[in-house]
Amino acid sequence: MTDHRSDRVSVPLYLRARRSMFSARKIALMASVVAGLGVAVYGFDSSPGGFGILVSPAHAQVDNDVSKVAQPIGFADIVQRVKPSVISVKVTMKDKAADASDRGDDGADQSGPPMERFFRRFGGPEGTPPGMRDHRGGRGAMMGQGSGFFISPDGYAVTNNHVVDGASKVEVTTDDGKTYTARVIGTDARTDVALIKVEGGADFPFAKLAAGKPRTGDWVLAVGNPFGLGGTVTAGIVSASGRDIGNGPYDDFIQIDAPVNKGNSGGPAFNMQGEVVGVNTAIYSPSGGSVGIAFSIPAPTVKNVIAQLKDKGTVSRGWIGVQIQPVTQDIADSLGMKKAEGALVAEPQANGPAAKAGIESGDVITSVNGEAVKDPRELARTIGSLPPGNAVKLNVLHKGKDAAINLTLGQLPATQQANAAEPEHGSQGSDVPRLGLTVAPASSVAGAGKTGVVVTDIDPKSAAADRGVKQGDVILEVAGKSVANPDDVREAIKTAHAESKNSVLMKVRSGDGSHYIAVPLAHG
């Protein structure tokens, strides 16, 4: 049956079956048969008269000029522009650092959580920021390799703290194969950022840091020195943002799926405008190779850190002096809050800015300078991004009422560790049935202090155990009231039950300091 439209031939599908009965497989098969008859498939005829495949004769003229065919969009132009700014970083480690981090890449140590096991496979000792540490050699001095990129024509370059931490010598190799000596200007372990300065050169090609964060789904190019190969480019998208990988209170990583491997640490992730949106610092991988989960430090964080490192070699962060924790839904209900947002103050530090301004345990910080605080990490990042000495306004939920508190930021001091109180073996206590606990006055247990009650035993199936309460914890407050003996605890529970509360808020001192726990009450 000839179709008079442009010398095309309409070949009806056999028996003109209803189109709903034809699968894509049947259509493809029919197209193959038609092609075998010496015609080329042109399209499909979906006219009311039937459902047919439109073909053209095999002898029809075909335009073979490939210049007129649309080509896939590639990244070659961007790569050509940004790749010269990326460098390979080679370090010689000090004996002490080498001895502390010589764990190898054979994965022999398989203890601990998966993330911790992975980071140990890449040489990161406990206490250092997670990431990829590339070591070679045996005992004594060892060699490490990573990546970096120039941020100015006079030789300043960015890499990871864990790449150059403990290095006695740093060398960089540029994209054109030249090698230079570099010195470490400053490092920041909390964000895993380091600033180095290349000596003996000038007018280096450099990259620009993006002003903001990329969107989830945006294209990114990772350039670096994986496995010491140098100058490798991989592409992917931003998978997520705001990732917390347990590195510290300032975690705010960009997650990308561009293949990043051992040796990419410190290398840049570029957007399609050729700007650096992140510094690649860590990957998650059970096997040790890329599985498409990599983490980058956002450009705004890098920009803030390197500005301080260049100016004075260290980073100063604002500090208000509080131990904080998330507001869970149970805690929000206990405090009468509509939303589980903000940062709950577990303990203000003595003589800290917050304590001096009147902030107390149990207060919830809801905003800083008018900007809402969603959780403790957002509060830590916000305060940490401000310089010491700045005046800030905090909105706080205090004893059920909103309050505005003004204070001046202090400077973040060295990290302090809290010690856990351990009960004496055989310590006796009194039961608190509604919580599934046995408690004793803290003063009766060596090392527990003089305030609160110590958990000497706990029902592993209780709601308290499910919320993380464990033997040796010290309960300081129950339902907002200080407790000194088991009777105080029972009385507070009795009052909460009489008020028809479904849970009771307890302040607990544990190995990680003081924190609040909302424990559901057993009724009946």
C-alpha cells in the first residue's frame, strides 16, 4: 500500500491489531524485519486508519555529513581551561607521623564501624580527620601523595590538612610536569583544609572558588592525582549536600558521585563554569576504590578558612561555651514545642559567654541574629563562622518562654574531654519501676561526684535503655527538678504521671558529658 507522502511506504502491522496490544519488543522486531526487506525505518504512522511503521526506500538519499549531526555535549573545553590549575602534592612524612599512621592498605584491621574501617584502610589514624591518606614505604620516613590546586598566580595553593599533616617536606608537580618545593602556610584540622605556598615560580594558572554551594543534581568535574597517576578527570553530579560524616562539629560536606579515589584528596571539584565548588576530602568504600560516594568541603567554607590561614596561619572561631544536643520529637513534646528544631543546651560551660549571659541547662537556642537554627550542627557552624569578639543575638526558649539574649563571642578553646563515672561493683540501689532503672545517690558511688543519682542497674528491655541510658550514667535532673536520691526520682515521675505526661525529660551525665533524654513513662 503506497503512501503518497514523500515517497514513503506505509507497512501496516500485521492484522492491524489494536495499538495497546503491541509491546516495544514487537515493534522493534517488526522494524528489523522491514529493514531486512531493504527499507529504512522512518517513524510510526498513528493515523486513525491504522498503526503502521513508516519507512523509506533503502536507495533514498542519506546526508552523511557528520558536521550536521548533533554531537553529545562533553567537558573538554572546561577541562582544558581548569586542568592546568590542579597540582600533584607529594610529601615526606616525619618519623613520628609515619609511625603513628602506618596502617597500610591491606584492610587487616576490620574492627569498628564501616566508615571507621574504611578510613583506617586509607591510613587515617584515630583522632585525625577522616579521608584518604596515601602512604608508601615502611618504617621511618614515608612518602604520601595527594592533590591540590592554585588559588592565586603567586603560588598559593589549597590541599587537605591530612595530606600535609606531619610533613617534613612538600613538593608539587604542575600539569606541565614541572616540580617545585612548597611550604605549609597553615592547616585547619577541624575542616581538613591546608594552605601551601609554592616557591620558585610565578604567574601560575589558578582556579576561582565559587561564591555559594552547588545544587543537588548539578554537574561536577573532579580533577586530581588518583593512585599517583596525575591529571585525571572524572565527571558526575552533586548527590547531596549538608552531609555529616562524623569528622567534627563543622561537617557540612557536599556528596558527589564523580569517581574519586586514593590520591584525589585535596583536589578540586569544578562546576560547569570552571569554578571550584568543593575540595575532595573523603570517600566511602568497603573495597577501597570508588563506589560513587565522595565528600567535598564546600567552597564557602574553604574560602573562609584559607583567608585566615593566609593572614595569620591559624583559624579563630567564635565560641559561646555550651554543650548542645538535638531536639528530638520526644524532647520537643516534653518542652511543649511545636517543632523538633533548635539546639538544646545540655550544659553551659562555667564562665563561658553563654553562662555569663544567663543561658541555662534546658534552654533551647532557636536562632542566631534572626536566622533560624535547625539543629546543633547548624548552630556550631554558624557560631564557628563568626570571629571572636562579635556581638550576637540569640533567641532562646527559656523555661517555656521565648527570650532574646545578647552576648559577645569568645574564642574557641582546645577541646575538653568528659570522664564517665563508673559504679563500684556490688553497689546497691533502689528501683524506679516506671523507668526500668535501679539508682543510688551519686555520693555513695566512688568517682560519680556529689550530685545526682547513679544508674547501678537497668532493664535492657526498658524504654530508658532504648533511649541510651546505661549503667554508670548519672541522672542530674528529672522533669526539670534536681535529684539527689531515688525518692526524688520517684516523686518527679509520680508528678509527671499525675499531669498525664507521656514522657519525662531527664538530664544525664555520661561519658560524652551531659545531655537530655526524653524517656516514655510506663503507665498502669
